Amino acid sequence: MDRIDHNGVILKIHQLSSEVAEATIHCPSVASAARPGQFIMVRQQGVLDPLLGRPLAVAAVNGETITLLFQIVGKFTSLFASLPPGSKMNLRGPIGNGYLSRPSQNKHILLVAGTLGAAPLLFAFQNFSLCSRSDFVLGVPGKGWEGFVRYTREKVSRMTVCSDDGTLGIHGTALAALPDALNERMEIWACGPLPMLKALAFKYPDQKHQIRVSLDMKMTCGIGGCLGCVIDTSMGPKRVCVDGPFFLASEVQWNDMA
Ligand SMILES: Cc1cc2nc3c(=O)[nH]c(=O)nc-3n(C[C@H](O)[C@H](O)[C@H](O)COP(=O)(O)OP(=O)(O)OC[C@H]3O[C@@H](n4cnc5c(N)ncnc54)[C@H](O)[C@@H]3O)c2cc1C
Ligand code: FES
């Protein structure tokens, strides 16, 4: 069985805005194994508070390093943003069997991100060379998110920005930039807050099988043992950590999702 817990060393933490940062971590074993859509449980080595790792999606792989993008929202992410180069980290993963796979040549992929949901989609864009057959839609709150929008725009070819307050791009959520219907060649890969994913599933009720969503659940173990992240699906109960985090929107029982 492959090892799941790895040691990594921070090479750089780069602040993209007051509340978003990019971490570059040297960890050859995770870098060589990570697939788009997978995530890792991250914690600082030797630190007991917070004790549990936090799930963060792999946003890029370059040689022996991985890139993580994170929003500073609480205890761990505040600590992470303040760590100097050389800090030692525990990385559990890469985790997830519901990852993304290379689409066939005739597919057109709409990558739909709500704020930091961009992270796994940027890795998919990089890994599958989706440049000529994808569109990227990024939804953000607005003011204060210019740095993250600029960062994302530098990585993708065609990107539409939507903002809740109308200060960046189209006024509205990411759904405002999407077509009324999906043709057979189109697939949506989406990651973001639950209300955005739910709204997507309800916008395309007959095409949910063409939509893949990454579900954001609180996670304790990340290895399928605690059952803290179980959801109901049309195929029975599934653990978001090891069976997801990407699921077909047609599998998810949306009315049961809080
Ligand atoms: C599969 C997966 C991949 C993720 N990838 C990323 C990523 O690439 N970048 C990123 O910034 N975030 C990502 N997240 C969310 C991230 O794990 C949480 O924001 C993080 O755990 C917060 O840790 P904290 O200690 O700083 O905050 P905490 O003190 O734990 O929480 C701060 C606030 O955020 C809420 N919160 C904590 N965890 C979650 C969660 N999973 N979903 C919604 N609200 C939460 C808490 O209720 C609290 O209000 C991902 C989550 C999952 C499940
Ligand atoms: S986080 Fe423990 S089973 Fe998923």
C-alpha cells in the first residue's frame, strides 16, 4: 500500500491579497502522485493546535513542488500564511478517487470556480493542457479580490470574472456567465461554495450528468475512517474525502445537502 503521510518543506508563501495566499511546498512524493481534483490534509509538523490537518486542493505541480492556494479564514490558515521558508509540514495525501480525468478531444470544458474553488481547476487546466478547449469562469465577492483575479488570469487563456458587488467583471455570481443550455460537447467542472454548486445543478436539471462538482465538507481524518463527511448519493452513502471530492451532479441528492 502506498504511503499516505509525507513530509514537506515550505519554499515560499506569497500573499496575493489581504486574505488569499499561495504556498509553494517541496514534497516530491506528493508532487509525483497528485491528480487534478485531489487534495491533501495539511498541518504544521510538531504543532498541536490546530491538531487536525486541513483539506486544501492541489493547485499546481512543478517538478518536485506543489502549489496550494488558500483563503485565510481561521486558525490554521492564519498560521500557514505566517510561516517562513523552511517550515516543516505534514501532508496527508493526495486524497480522493473522484478526481478529474483527461477529457476526450471533442469536449469543451467550462471550468466554474467560486473564489478559492479555482485551485483544483487551475491544476486541471495545467495538467490536461485545456488552453484551446476550455473557458474559465471565476466568481468573487468583488473589492479586495483584484490580486487573486490577476493571479488566476495569468494562468488561464480565456477567463470571465463575475463579482457579487459588480466592481470586477460581470455583476452577479459565476452562473451569470454561463450559457442557458449545455450542448452535448460541453462539460462543466465546478468547485466553490455549496449554494453555487446547488444553483448549477438546478440551472441544468436535464444535463446534470455533464456536470462534475467538488463538494466542500468539513473533514476530520481524510482517510475514510471517521465517516464525518458522508453524503447521500443515488449510489448510496459516499465519503466525500475518499470517494470524492468530485462527484457527478446527477449523483448528488441536492435536497439533502445543507
Ligand atoms: C476537499 C476540500 C478542498 C479544499 N480546498 C481548499 C483550497 O484549495 N483552498 C482553500 O482556501 N480552502 C479549501 N478548502 C476549505 C478549507 O479546508 C477550510 O477553509 C480550512 O479548513 C479552514 O481552516 P482554518 O483552521 O483556517 O479555519 P477554521 O478555524 O477551521 O474555520 C474557519 C471558518 O471556516 C469554516 N470552515 C472550515 N472548514 C470549512 C470547509 N471545509 N468548508 C466550509 N467552511 C469551512 C468554519 O466553520 C469557520 O467558520 C477545501 C475544503 C475541502 C473539503
Ligand atoms: S473525513 Fe473522515 S471519513 Fe471523510
